[in-house]
Amino acid sequence: MTDDAAPHISFATRHRKVLLGGFSVAIFFIAWQATFLFVPFNPLFISKPNLILDSFVEMLFSGDLLHDLAVSGVPFLYGFTAAVVVGVSVGVVMGWRVRVGYALDPLMTVFYASPLVALAPLVIVFFGVGVSGKAIIIFLLSVFPFIFNTAAGVRAIDRLLINVVRSMGGTEKDLYLKVIVPGVLPYIVAGARIAVGRGLIGILVGEFFAASEGIGYAIARFGDLFALDKMFACILAIMIIAVVLTEGIRWAERAAFPWRIGQ
């Protein structure tokens, strides 16, 4: 069979996910803009999408927005990386060692269910308003999805695979590297999607309470000044980053586990 005989897939079919997602976002902003034609909103409380877009472009080209994002990106990188390392390690141990899981699961559940955001002022008091304090807040909010998802992934591993490795003389190291880690990776990716959003909330909360720069500080400052177009522009930047990070994680998942496409 020649290449000419192969079925042709249209552009819309190949990119339908992106097109449908972009279409829904466009409809949302069009409806938002059109609402101002019928409802006399107070400009002190809400802004129009066209004004937000203008402010976004202005702040982007002036460099102010990129500077604030760069400042906030440093603690996010430190806190999120620590959450991955600690969360995956603790989750593997909890899932693999039954007694450890029984001992730590109630404690982890209590911490996860508690309002950690309310502890942000206390964290700032102990660790300061610099990178360390914000990184710890991000870590506390991001680590638990990795812990619980990793533990669930370890428990879901087929025991037959474990018995096969052991019957062939495999060591504990072989079990971790050849069975547990590959089997738990999809669960880690799923936890990362949740942790990204919680981590972004953490950087905003940390900068709301005490900061002199950063994207969270910019949002709070513009809100206090009732410069809602610039405030929403900063929020829009956070939303874009959240989408980019989430889609990046999904792309990595599809590249690493192509058999899971469509699930």
C-alpha cells in the first residue's frame, strides 16, 4: 500500500482538543465582554477583557510582568522540587511497607485535610519573607498529592510481577527499579497535575502576606489601588502558566506512556 492510499486525517481532527479548548475559552471571554453591554458593572469591582488584555500586553513588554514571574518562580521551583522528592519517597515507603503506611496514613490525612493556607503567616514569621518562607509554603501545599498518589500506585502494582522478580533472585533494589518505579510513574504524573495548582496557590498566598515583589505581591498591590485591569492581567498570567505546566505534564505522560493515550 502506498502513502497516497493512507487515510487522510484533517487538521481539525488532529488538533480537536486544542481547538475545542481554545473555542471554549474564547466563548467565555466574549460572553464576559458582551455582558458589559447589558449590565452596568461598577468598574471598581470588575474590568473588561479588552482592558485586561491591553494591560497584560503593556506589562509584558515593559518587563514588569516577567520580572514578577521570575521572582515568584524561584521559590516555586525550590518548593515544588522538594515536594516531588519528599512526596514520592514517602509515598513509596508508605505503599510498600504496610506497617509504615498504617502508621503514617492518619497523620498525612490530618495534615492534608487541615487548612494549611491558614498557617502561612506562621511560616512567614519563622522562616522570613524571602525565598525560604515561600518555598516551604509551596512545599506544604504540593507534597501531599505526591504522597497519596504514589502510595496508591505502589499498592496497585500487580503482586505477580513482584513474585516473578523474587523467584528469579531479584533483590530489593531490583524490585524498586524494575517494578515499583515504572508501575507508579502514572500515579506520580496524576499527582503532579494536582500539585501544580496547589503550588501556584502557595506562591500567591506567601506573597500576599509579606513580600515586596513577585506576582502575588503585584496582584495584592493592584487590588489595593483598584487597578483591576492590571490585577486581572497578573491573574491571567498565572492561569496561562497553570495551563502550560499542566499540558506539559500531560505531554510528558503521553511521551512516557503512549499506550495510555485516550484514557
